[in-house]
Amino acid sequence: MIANFDQIPETALAWFQDGRGAALATVIETWGSAPRAVGAQLAISGAGDMMGSVSGGCVEGAVVVEALETLETGTCQILEFGVSDQDAFAVGLACGGTIRVLVEPIGSGQGWHETMLNELVEKRAAREAVAVQTDLTSFNRRFVTPSAAPDAFAADKSSFVEGQGTQFLAIHNPPLRLAIIGAVHIAQPLALMARSAGYDATIIDPRSAFGSAERFPDEKLVADWPDEALRAHGLDVRTAVVTLTHDPKLDDPALQEALASPVFYIGALGSTRTHAKRIARLTEAGFDEAEIARIDAPIGLDIGARTPAEIAVAAMAEITERLRRPGTRPGARQSSREVA
């Protein structure tokens, strides 16, 4: 079982409701080569258990100590760590950066009210984009919708509200999703890697011999035809779609649904020859050159991949590149990715 490191508010709420006590630590500012981005979170239980991270291990020990204190006092704390710190378990950030961390107890004093944290968890479960704006002087909190901060949500980047140095906006976009068309051998490691990277992965294949629970234990399997399954699944800017079957009857309807949507990544397995035939079919179906150019094919970054697992690594790397560097486009990357 893979620990879901994106479920930090959920973990803190569960610990609190189990009577163990809990606090949330959030990176609110960084300078230099900080190992975690602004918005990264760590949940701490009253027994010192941890889920997530705020520094990749450099200062977690000191944050836990301070978090346990907030559970006693009910006060929020803003901590600062840098390369010169000499605290036990927190000798500073080896990469030379500096971070500020907000530590908030759950259910007491200045901390989170259980009702509001529960509402946040419910919104996240419903894939509702929401942000939490916290006043760092009063520690009052309120929910903010995408319409009030469209740029922050689009960038998926937590930060201080522009011109308001005491107002921190923590973005909670819906979890990333990956729809995999074709329960083939490459889908097995790809689904596992996607879940490790924080994606909700769904494998779609109407062929029962392929999409079986024996071949894909612990994975979400859908046996509908790909176009119907994708419409039911929902395609949004937080979704990636890959087609792996080599069968136009399955891949093409899925690609057509994906091209008509705002998904951030579309990848298709197959050689350049296979893709040339695919382009001809999609053109005949009414898609223009710019639309078809959204498809990354052959799928994956050219890392010399040959085995199913290596191809899955290449595909997951390319998905990550499209997510984090949306302006990049594929070049002449063929060689090992030319799977017929």
C-alpha cells in the first residue's frame, strides 16, 4: 500500500477525531534552494507521528517539537529555519535555503476549528477547488473560490495575497488524475507510478481478459468503452489521458474525447508510423493540425526506455513535464519510444 502524501488535511482530521490530537505545519515562504515548495504540508499527531513534509527531512524534528507545544498552548507559531540554525534535529537546510513554517493546532485556541477542517476535507473529496486564506496576525481563516484568485489556482501555487503581507493563501486544487486507456503490460507500472506521484489513476478497457483484478490489484478498473468511460470520468485541467492499446477502435474514441477537452496532457503509445496513420484518421474525423499536435506521440521522454516499466517511467516524466512546464512541446524524440 502506498502512503498518500497528498492527504495531509485528511490525516490531521482523522488523528484529531481519533482523540490523538493533531497539528498542521505549512510552508508559507521560502528563500534560496528550499527543498519543498510554498504550500507543502506536514501533519503531526499528539504522539509525534508525521505524514508529509515541509523540508524533505531537514527540519521536521524541530517542527514536531513546536507542534506538540502548540497542542498544549493552543497558539499558532511561525517558525523560520535556515542554514545557520543549530537546533537539535534541525541543523539547517543543507541546500542553503531558508523557509518559514506556519504551525497550527487542530481544535483549540488559535488553531483550526474541527468544523472548518472537516469542510475542507469534504471539498477536497468532492474535487472542489478551494483555497484557505489565513490572517497571520489574528489567525482567522476563510475559504476562497477560484473566481476570487484565478491566477493562483491556475498556477496551483500557494502564496501571500499580493499587497497583503499578512494574508496567506493556501491553494487546494483537486487531486491530479490519470486516465489510462488499455489494461496492457505498460499500464501496470504506470498506474503504480502515478499513484506514487499523487494521481488518482483509472484504467479503462472493455476487454475483460485484459482489465482483470488479478492483473491490476488495488487499481480502479472501468470496463466501459473508452469514450463513454471518459465522459463519465470527467476531463478537466487536472487530468491526463494516455492511450496504450494500439487498437484504433479503442484509442481513437478516447483521443477524440480528450482533444475536445481541456486536459493538460494527451499521450499515445505507438511508433511514428503508427502515429502518422492516427493523424490521418483524426484529420478525417475533423480535427485540425493544432488540435492533433496536443498529442505526445510516441509517448514519453526519450530516455532510452525499452521495458514496460522503463516506458512507464518515460511517460510519467513527460506527464510531469507538461504539468510543471506547460509551455514545452515535444521535439524529435523517437528512438527507444518507437513501439509499433
